[in-house]
Amino acid sequence: MCKMNEHLEKLEPYYILHQVKEKFGGLRYYTHTPNRTNDRDDLFRVVVSYYETLSFSVCDQCGEPGTRWIKGGYVRTRCRDHSDGADPCEE
């Protein structure tokens, strides 16, 4: 999230992050850009989308490479060391 924030602040220093949600083992970012232009909005969305996609391959516990695991109906992205007895999630 820190790297994403650095990239987004370069595009729009006064952007507002409303929410971050974990959904199906990845993150979703809900933002607002007060100084809107079509080109900047498009690039902003590309950066957010890149980091949302990246979150599906990074362990949410340690930041190492991870895959999606399911346990008790919840999907999490974890490395093998942090999978905590979960089953691999079928794509």
C-alpha cells in the first residue's frame, strides 16, 4: 500500500482514500480525486488496478509471494508458511 500511495500522490497529491477492503483474497481501493482530468483519472485507475491485481499474489501477513488459500469460507492470499492449514484455492 505504501508504494501505491507514493505513485498516487505523484499523480494527485490531494487524492482521498475512502476505503480499503479485502475481497476474495485481494484488496479493493476506493478513492476520490478532487482535481479531475480525463487523462489523470485514467492513469490513476491504471495504478490502482495494478496494485489491486498485485495484492492477489502477495502474502497479507509478511509481504512475500503468496497464493490464494481458503479456510472456513474465507479466501486469503498467503505464502505457504502463513497458510495456517488452509486449502489451496482453485482458480
